[in-house]
Amino acid sequence: MSTAIEADPISQEVIRIQPAKGWMPLRLGELWEYRELLYFLTWRDIKVRYKQTLLGAAWAIIQPLSTMVVFTLFFGKLAEMPSDGVPYPIFSFAALVPWTFFANAMVASSNSLVQGSNLLKKVYFPRLALPISTVLGGIVDFALAFSVLLLMMLYFGIAPTWNVLVLPFLLLLAFMTSLGVGLWLSAMNVRYRDVRYVLPFITQLWMFATPVVYPSSMLEEPWRTLYGINPMVGVVEGFRWALAGTDTAPGPMIAVSTVVSILILISGAFYFRRMEKSFADVV
């Protein structure tokens, strides 16, 4: 005689996975958990940047150096643009070194999601790692161009002052600005692909809105301080003041630029996180 044993139903918990709505927390702790991936993405960007190029990393020096020569001939010699009492080659190159870092980092971070579309579709990782790694990779180019700037200062007999201690902060300010703008544009570039066509125009217009070929001392207060609403104004004038010892100390201007840069970075990070849930579907 057999007896049937009735099995108790097994209770199962149902988990529904769905995209979050509205604004999302930044969850920056994930970046630390994926720090090795961030390192490899940065190293990959550095290696790929000049792969199969004839001059390699020398382009990091040629680009700002050739621009400096053109600016010196047309603005320094022909237009006789004032240069705050320092030789115009130093005046322009001290601005071009941080500006070139910012411009290249902004463009690279803006295109980072589209160029990394295959990676976005295959595996999960903090999407913030892509634009951050491209900006970090530009520091190598900055270091190469900065070494040339120091050699030029030695040639012109210009000795740096103790103001050079603020250079790491100014580089951080340029990093924050380029990353903040890059977060905005990279998230927009996923959905609106014509952003990449607007980037050259934005870069060119922003350069002429920044005192690269002319000094901000041409403006009087309070307009000179308000000029710092453009975050790169504080960076460029800060580099000249720290390295060439110009008399126009840009303290208030740097303060305004710092506040604006922080606002751009924070707002860009939250906008990036808000749009992140649709990257893999749209890219």
C-alpha cells in the first residue's frame, strides 16, 4: 500500500527589475569599486590615442607649439596685442597649455560613450568611468606640453615664483570644467548625434571667449571679475600669473571660475545619471 506525500508549495520572492524614474543618486562609491577598470580604460585611451601615427606623442607638443607661433606672428607682431609685460610667446603658450588640455578633454569625453558603444551593450560598469578616463588620459599630453613651456621660460630668462604652488589647483579646475562639460555633451551625444558636429564650433567660440590671445587686463573691474563666469578664464590667467609673474593677480576671477566649474560638474553628473538608463538602448 503506497501513500502519497503532498509537498508544501515553495514560496518564491518575485523581484522586478525596471529602470529608475526621475533623478538618480550619483553613487560615486561604484567608481572606487571599479577603480581597476577606470585605470585600464585610461591606459587604453593613452595607448590608442597615437597608435599608428607617424609622430606619436609629439603631437601633444606640436599642436600648442604651432598655434603659439601663429598667434605670435599675427597677434603679437602684427596686431601688437598687449601681453602684461611678458614676451608674447610665453604669454600665449602659458595659456595654450591648459587650454589645449581642456579642449581635447572636452571633445574626447563628449564622444566617449558613442565610441565605447560596444562596451556599453555587453557588460555593466559605472558609465561615468568612460568620460572620466578620457579626461584623465589627457594629463599625459598636458605634462609633455608643460615641460616645453618650462624650457621656453628658461630660454627667455623667466623664473617661476612661489605662485606655482597653485598650479595643481588650476589643473584640477581645468579637469573639473572639461569633465563637467563632457558629461553634459556625452549624454546628449547619445541621443542627438549632431552634437559631434557642433563640438568644433563650441571649441572655437570658447577659445576666443577665453583670454588666450589677449589679456583679461583689457577689462576693468567689475567686468574683469565677472569674466570669470567662463571657468577657463580663471585657469588661463592663473597659469600666466603663477608662471610668468604677471601683475594682474586673478584671485577674485579664479574664485568665480571655481564656483561656476563646480556647478557645471555637479549638474553634468546628475544629468548624466538621469540619462544613463537609456544609453545601452539608444547608443
